[in-house]
Amino acid sequence: MLSEFRTSIASFPGSALDSVGGIGPLKEIRRRRFDLSLKTVTKTWPWMEAGRLLATKAGLSPFTQHETGPFCIDSVYRKFDNHVASKITSGLKKGAKAVYAFEDGALDSFKKAKNLHLHCLYDLPIGYWRTARRLLENERLQKPEWASTLKGLQDSEEKLARKDEELRLADRIFVASQFTAKTLQDYPGPLAPIEIIPYGFPPVVNGRDYRSGSGSKRLKLLFVGGLSQRKGIADLFAAVAPLEKHVELTIVGRKPSTNCPALDAALAKHRWIPSLSHPDVLSLMRTQDALVFPSLFEGFGLVISEAMSQGTPVITTERTAGPDLITHDHSGWLVAAGSADALRASIEKLIGHPNTIQSAGRAAMETARKRPWEVYGRELAKAVLNYN
């Protein structure tokens, strides 16, 4: 369906750039690896993003400071959007009928597309900002010791206005969860039709081995994600605190702030791994009894589908893709967001009934088998074609 695919850095198997990505310090390149079938339509503009990566690796934080640094993610994305806008006419000549773009990088492209009478298809990967402000500001007031981890509250009015203008220009909005769609009810005006298409699951593991369920071992819980209270990390620590004799908690994720003593103190009590490769995350998931993902504000939560594909059942909240993927008490468990008590009760239930881990894990794998990533691709393609 693509006449052009424009991105910053793209690596293809067998290419010289892909070979360079095999060198340790440059392994980030291989995270930008795409299928060979895209090579003929791919156009890259790597300069700003390369500068951001280099500044990040060199520890030049003033260059990547939020919204103000010359190589911050906002600056890179805005300039990339402007670059893409300047190239849309070439796509029109190839027969393009629409521009598909993502939040924070669509405004200039959509303005140009409107001038050329092209459709504007918008992908919103996380919930709407006004809802985030309402929910997370309340969290900041209730848990001030975790406030420094809530980076999303730092966006400028200019950036937020750009988000609203992107939504206003969209002719169709694609989201991956019911929760994300619901947050758009806070938009102050009419919106284009919203289509909910949940993401797919990775390949399902074969031969998942579960422990005996004798109850003699501690329950092995895993959290994977940014160590922010947006992800509900404080609620997780509070939930397991009185259960430490019965629970072994592993945390995988980077700190969003170096100035959060509450986070530092909590991490010191548990097993903390700052970073793992994607294959290593999947491998670790297979050794755990459950993934706990108590997010307060999430567009989807890919770690949910990743854990389920590995036969690891998930405890998560209604503010993720959990309600789209999990049947409560069958293939996982849903708890109220922001409630350490509800989270603790769910964990205690697993401690008391360890056999449910295997049954829920197998049900999770069956769910994953029915929705590989290819299904998401087909559904998205069909939705785009039907609109055009």
C-alpha cells in the first residue's frame, strides 16, 4: 500500500549499515532494522536523529534537554515532520491518497496534505494529553515523593497545542486500546472517526515449563517498563512491601530521574536490572510466575502481549490494553489503577492459589496464538483501504 515510507534511520538485513550495527557502541542501528520488502519505498533523513543518538551516548544532556536542547526528541521530530512535509508532493505524483503519521510528528505533514487534498490518517499511540494531565496531576499531589518521575507533566503549552492541532486536522484516528479511545472524550471539540485496532502478539513460545505449584517457593513477579509513577511503580512497591517473605520481585527498566530518593530506596530492596535486550526480556519472562504492570496511563503496554506470548500471565489495570487482551480470572487479572490494595489482593490470591498461574499462562498463550502481528497488519490495512 505504501508509495513512500519515510523515517530517520533505516537498516536492512545484509546492508553495510546493518553490518556496522553489529559493533557494540553502534548496536542502536539494528533497532531500526526493517524488512527487505520495504527497501524500495524507504526514504531516510538520518542527520538530526544521528545527532540525538550521539549526544545521548556522549552524555551531553544540554543538547537533549526536554524541548529546549537542539537534539532533543521534540526538536528532532518537529524537523523530521517538516522535512516529510516538503516531500509529500513526490508521494502524490506516485499516486498516494493519504498521509499516515504519528502523534507529535504530524502537524506540518498534515497541513501540506490538506493543501494537496490528501487524507490525514493519525496514529495516537498513547492516551490524550488532557486526560493524562487530569489523572497524573492528582497522582503528583497524592505522592509528591514520586513527582520527579512524572515527566509527561513537563510538556509546554506550545507542544500541547500542536497535539490538539494534529487531532483537529486528522480525517481518521487509529488507536490500539479502548482506554486510549476513551481518553479522547476529553478533546474540546469534534473529532474524526476513531478506530480501535489492538496490536499483535509476538510468536508464542513452545514448551513453557511451569513449576509444580507446591507453594513452597516465593512467587516470582516481574515488572518491565520505565520506572515512573505513570507506570504505577510506587503502587507496586507498596503492594509487595507486606508480602516480601512470599514474593521475589524483579524490576527491569531505567530511572526517568536521578532525583527520586523514594525510587532509589525501593529498588535497593529488590532485584533491579536497568536494561535488557528484547530477546533477553522474553527469556526472563519465561522464568517468572506473573508480570505486574499497574500502569496509570498507557496507550497499550506491549509488555503485556509479550509476557502473554511467553506463557506468563499478567496483572494489569483498566488503563492499559488489558481489557482488550485479558479475560479476568482466566488469562490474567485486571485491577483498579492507582490502588495498591487491589494490586496486593490480586498478588495474595496467586500466593494462595499457585496452580492458577499455569492455567492462566496457558490461556494467555492461546489468546496470543489467535492474534499474531500479521492480524494487526491486515486489520490496519483493511481500515485504511476502506477509508480511502
